[in-house]
Amino acid sequence: MRRRRVGVLISGRGSNMRALVEAARDPAYPAEIVHVVSNIADAPGLDYARSQGISTAVLSHNAHPTREAYDAALSAHLKAHDLDIICCAGFMRILTPILIRDWEGRILNIHPSLLPAYMGLHTHERALADGATEHGATVHLVTAELDGGPTVAQAKVPVLPDDTADSLAARVLAVEHPLYVRALALVASGQLSRAQEDRNGQ
């Protein structure tokens, strides 16, 4: 089966992008990371991608007058690289329908909570404030509803009595990497769509 061509969007160090790149070194993995795009010129993750021989690009949102104009330019750029799947990995932009329509069902995002709990920002602080006993991360398909797309995979971690937002964040990040690798494999191999078809047929 042809390996799916994946583009990754980042704004910072791209630790989840690194995990995907490392997983894709295995020829049996159903996806290959072929392009990395950042809206921040000095994002550290770009240096890592270049060191791995992966093509990179910087598309600054400041160069476009509106979110829609930026997303139209970004979508055109991604299409030009013949990509099958887009993975958001710490891409600090809220995507507009302009881009989402072009890539419907093919954009993944990882969010640091057990969605639908704690959509949006400051998830660890909110979990602690609520006295939650478990927390975690979710990989989901991106839709027009912020953090509201269908769940692909989740991973849970316990919330410990002495946790701070930083310690909880570190524990969640440790499960994010293997979670994203597993979720991308599900989508790239077609297992996710087959599972959805099976559920719809019941």
C-alpha cells in the first residue's frame, strides 16, 4: 500500500512532529512526513525538520490581512506539495472554513485534554481547578467547531494530589507522542474510515 504523504503544521519546537518523523522512519509505517510548515520563522521545529532532510516553509500570518486570506494561501501551498494528510502539531492558529473545506476529513490535531472536556486553552490549569482525577490528550479530525471534530484516539493519565499545571502538562506530553503516532497510522492506513463504515452499517 502506498504510504500517505503528510504535511505537518507547527508554531514552536514541534515535539509531536518529531515523534511522527521518527515513527515514519519505519518503512512499514503507513505515512511519511514530507513537508513541515510554520507560521513562525524561527520555530525550533523547522531546524529539526531540515536536519532530517524534510522540506520546510515559513508562511507568516502577518503577511495576510485576514485569517481567511492566510488560510487560502496556506491551503494552496499545501496542495502544491501533493499531500494526503495534514497534521497540526502545536500550530497556534484557529483554522477557518476556507482551509478546512479543502482538507475535510484529512486534517488531524492533537489537543491536551480528554475532549470534549476542556476545549480551548489552559487545559491543565482547568483540570486541576475542577479537581479532575484523570486527564490526557486527544487526537481528533479538525472541523469548523474548535476542538469539536470526531475523536480518532485518546490517552489518559492520572491527576496526582501534588500535581501542578507544569507537572501535569509534562505527563500529558509524554503520552501525546505515541498517541499521535498511533492516530496518524489509523488514518493513513484507512483503518479509521473502515471502522466508521462498520459503525454506520450497524
